[in-house]
Amino acid sequence: MASDTGIAMITATKTKAKVVTPVKEEVESIPAPAPSSPTDRFIAEVTYSGGVTLNMGNYESGRVDVSLRLPSAFNPTAIERTYQMARSWVQERLAQEVVALEKDRADR
């Protein structure tokens, strides 16, 4: 990955009677952390993903998945910093999506 931006993917589905229906699919560009030094290049990738399935009642479930892939310089410090950024971003975004799914469940 030569770019200095990452790709975020957010998907949400509902399942009823074993039929899965897509509810939401988003793709976003996310800026990668800046290189540690001017000589660092983006030649590694870090991916972090998370997902949650909720019982929506009436034999229905909702699922949301969030994934973020970011470029990173190829050194342990940069990879760890990129991993921590990706992890934090995914966990925060997943929490927002779960709140929306829980609101949908409560509105029924």
C-alpha cells in the first residue's frame, strides 16, 4: 500500500428466519499516522476488525462489523503505533454502531 490513507469498512446486517439482509455498508478513507521519521515509508499494513451480534427479539438478530486497514512504516514502533490507532478507531466506531443497533431494537 503506497498511500498514506487507510480504508475503513462498516457493515450491518439483520437476520430473521435464517435470511441475512444487508442494512448498511460504508467505506471510508482514514488518514494513517504520520511516519516516525522522514526516511520511513509506508510498506507494511495493519488491519484491525471487530464485530458484535445482538438479539433484536422476535427471532431476529442484528450484526455490525467494523474493520480498518492502515499503511505503516516497517519498524516495530511504527507498527505498534498504527495498531493502537486502528484498535482505538475500530472500538470507538463499533461502540457508535452498537448504540444505533440498540436504538433500532428499542424503537420496535
